[in-house]
Amino acid sequence: MPGTLYVVPTPIGNLGDISQRMADTLAQVDFIAAEDTRVTVKLLNHLGLRKPMTAYHRHNLDTAGPAILGRLMAGECCALVTDAGTPAISDPGEDLVALCAGAGVPVCAIPGPCALSTALSASGLPTARFVFEGFLPQNKKNRRARLEALRREERTMVLYEAPHKLPGTLADLAEALGGDRRAVLCRELTKLHEEILRMPLEELVALYREREPRGEFVLVVEGAPPREAEPADLDGALARVEALRAQGLSLKQATAQAAEEFGCRRRELYDLTVGKR
């Protein structure tokens, strides 16, 4: 029978965030699939562990994925890790998880550190509904399309960004969403120089014209205000009722269909129709 793929988070900065379950899982598996084995070996040294490792990252997933799957199908157990945080979240690990799930290999996700949830929980912005955008596209056409879609997004938005791209992304967001849109910029979460800045996008743009971006960034942005519903076209709905009645529909059927087509209340439309008779 196949082994199990364990999705194992690693600290995003503070080694104290390693849970006992995470450490135990790394100790028990047969091998580790790591984004960068040079980074992972430091974590293993901290835990006093020695494990066989294989590289798995966005540049080799087409070959490394099937090779890892083959070992799992042969009965070995593997821990999938990224350099920091939870694998498969804005990460090529999602391809390996999908590959294993499709082949019937058990996948066990271990809860742990994640920059997305850490930033969101500290943001002070609404968290009941949110959307994770990861990294914005670099292709200009795709980027414009994504920003245009975000302009109407009512949920809180969470994005990742690299330091050298941060000023441009802040400027693009301010232009697309409005400079007065509230935002929270989280830098170096859980690390010694952690910083959380809460200010409108235009102020963040101005700040990073003067400051060199350093570290890892997560940006949490307020959603757009809810759009007001347009008033229903009752005259059009009444005319539609008459047209449907002429086609042989009953009054009840006609008002139900017209109410759905014009976005008005069925009872109100029925009463208006009867009142006109």
C-alpha cells in the first residue's frame, strides 16, 4: 500500500513556532521533499535530525513530482516542506498534493505557521470574509485585469510581495483601488524586526518612496464598500407580466418569472398587477 505525503509547515521566522507534531513528523518520515535543501538542513540541525532529502521546487516539479509519487506508491512516507510557512499555499507544493490525491496517495496536512493567517489575524481589518491573491501577475495585461477585478472586490484582500517589487505594487493598488483605501503592511512577521504598518495606500506609497523595502512582506487591504442595489424597474416588470400573460401564462406564473427577470419582489409585483386591473 502507498505511503503518506505529510504537508509540514516550517517557521516563517521564529524557530519557537515549531510544534511537537511538526518535529515528530519530520523525524518519522522516510524522506523530505524540500524547496531548498540548504535551508531545510538548517532546520533539521536545529531539531537534531538527519533525513534524506530531495529537492522539489517550481523549476523541477515536472520531473521531481512523479519521482516523489513513485517512492510514495512504493510505500515510503514523505514530508513536503517549503523554506518558510505552509506548503501548497501560493507554492508549487499544490501540484504535488494534487498529483498524490489523484493517485490515491493519502495526504495529511499538519497545522502550523502561515504568513497569510498571521497577517490577517493582526490586521484589524474585517476577517469574516477574505480573499487571498498571493503574488499579483507580472505580465502587464494580466496585472491590469487582476487589479480591475480587485477594484470591485468587497472582501478583505491579502497579497504577498517581494521587497524589490513592493513600491510598484503599492502604487498600482493605490491607482486601482484609490489612495484612501485602508491597508496593513506586515513586514518580517514573527522575526526580530517585525513591523506592522496601518495606513491608507497613498501613505504607504509615499513611505516607500523614501524607504528601501527590506524583508518579507504581506499586504492586507480593505475591501470595497458594498455596492448599492439598483432600484427595480417596476414599469418594465409590469409590462413583462402582461406580455407573459398574453403568451398564456397564469398571473401567478407571469409575476414569478417577471420578478426574477427584473430583480423585484414577487408579492409586490403581484399586488401591483392586481391593483391595475
